[in-house]
Amino acid sequence: MDTFDCKENTIQVTDFRLLSDLPELFTFENGERVVTASDWEKRRKEIFKTAVALQYGTIPPAPDRVEVEQIYEGHNLRAQYRIRAIVGDRTVDFLLNLFLPQGVKDPPVVVDGDLCFGYAYDKAFIDAFTANGIALAMFNRCELAHDISAERTRTGQLYAAYPEYTFGAIGAWAWGYSRVVDALEIIGGYDPACVAFTGHSRGGKTAMLAGVLDERAAIVCPNETNCGACGCYRIHMRAKTEDGDERRSETLADMSKNFPEWLGPQMKDYAEKEGELPFDCHFLKALVAPRTLIVAEAASDIWTNPVGSWITSLAAKKVWKLLGKEENLLWYFRKGYHSHKIEDVMMLVSVINAKTEGRPVDTSDFFKTPFRTADYEAIRSRFCD
């Protein structure tokens, strides 16, 4: 496994446990090995059954058709649209806010489902995209499936439209990203070759899954996903933050207790038995290859499992290497805690602009680890061959 000797000396790892070895990416279910890119395409279909169908439930397909109605146009907010997805005799509808940069013809576009979060109303957040020539398409994923602590059941209009499917809320929310791209194809005025998906926390889990499901996303940038996307189920860790507070990472048992409606119905069976899972988060990450994946983390966000995220990114890197696109897997750990900061936006912006301008990505701020030197050496010797 490739390693990177960039250490930031930010957090102190006090404990980490690997409950079982990471499942092998390049071994078919029949025991044969993946050798070529065509082999990987076959293996990818096997991985999908667990990394997606087991983890998130069976995913609803595209609707019969999508309709778009513009309902508002104003200053800065270029337009608001109502997206209507027709599923048989049912209609699933939600709002889309579209912000466009001034004077840019067919700009790249970032799709973000976190219109339910406060940062979505921060002008500085929006301007960080539009001032850099990038459109921002924001929607509220909770219009598709509710996210209410008093409910914690599969509640929302998408469940009624697809009653025979087992998807949880993350699957429902991810479905919304694809419908936004459907709508953008109708609206026009953007670069279809440079669509990026992003979101934060539970929205980051959603963006990660959406990026796996929809290959129209050229860039996938989940921000601090915690358990259930970019961490590692098998690795449990504790660490002292940059401020000296000791915390632990989130586990599947935590998620199953606190958010039972988010994942597929079978995942709860592996709570406190994560070592028996037939996949882990490197499988999900690898499903994005060879497209661009940016795994965005905060060093002191211990709940998000920085050890597990780093290890599964390293493990997934083998797939990008096989496909000849190593430059398309990126990760970073900024200082600080759980938040979607302008700093995170600018990391994504830098990648988008490099891609659209046809130049290499400046990786000077990527690939650094958050671990102190002694911890880094101990982790590397335990996990990296």
C-alpha cells in the first residue's frame, strides 16, 4: 500500500483497533484476482451489492420523467425552480436554488443537497463558488425524506413513490442529486463535463453515495461524513484533539441507535459486529474511480474517524492506480472541527478550476495526515504494507 510521509502533528491518537482485516478489493467472490481494468468492471458489480445495496438498501431507479418549472428570478439568486419527478401516478417534487457566476458561459456546477443546513444561507459560502466562476445548485434533501429526531422512521414522499424498495434516508437524499442533474440538463447553461457533488456530514454521506450512483458527477467531494461513508466500520479509535480533549470515533452501533432510518435494513445486524461486514468504506470510495474523489476531513473531528478515513483512502487508491488515474483520488485533513468551512469550499474550487483549465491539481495541501509523528509511524506499521 502506498503511503505519504506528510504529517501535520495535530491530534494525538490514544487508541485504535482493527476488528478484522479490510476485505480485499481485488479478489473476486470465486477467489480469482483482478488484474486488468476490464476485470475491475466485473469486480465493481460484485462490490456494489454490498457497498451500496447492503449498506444503503435497494436504491430507487430514475423516474418516468422529470419536469422543471421556474418559479422565481431575482438578484444574486439567479432562479428558483420546482423539480417534478413523475413516478407512475405519483409526483415527487422539490425546490432547486440555482446561483450563477456573472459573465461565465456554461460554467462548472456544484450540486449540494444541504439547503436544510445553515451554511447554505451564508453569502460567503455561495460567493466562494460564484466568484470563482462556478455555479451552485442547492436543494433541500429533506423534502424527499424527513430528518426529524422525533420520527426516526422512513417518512417522506419518496418512500410513497417507491414502496417496494428498501432504501433509507441517505438513499432517498442521494436520489435527489440525480434529479437535480436531470433538471440542469433541461435548464441548460452549464458545463455537463464538470458537475461536482458535495455535502456536509449526513449530507456528505449523501453526496458520496450520489457520486457512486451517478457517473455524470465528474467530481465527488463528501465533507466530513462520519460513520456510514468515508470512515471505516472496522477501525475504532480514540484521540486527543488539537485542544487536548479526548474523544472517540462514531461506530455503526451509534448510527444504528441514533439514526436507524438512514441505512439499509440489514446494516443494523452488523452493529457491534463490524468485523463481519463483507465490505468496508474503501469499497465505496473505489466505486467512484476513475472519476475524481476528494475526501474532505477535519483533523480534530474524531467522531468522523480520521484513522479509518485515511486507511480506507489508501486502500482504495489501488483502483485509481490500476485504471491509470491516480491523480483523481485526493484527500486532506484541515485543522479544526466538524463544519463545512470556506476553506473546504476553496479546496474543491481549486480542483474544479484545475480540471476545467486542463492543468494539474496543486496537491501541496492534500495528502497530509492529522497524526503526530509517533502515532503516524505506529499506524503505518500496523496497516500499510
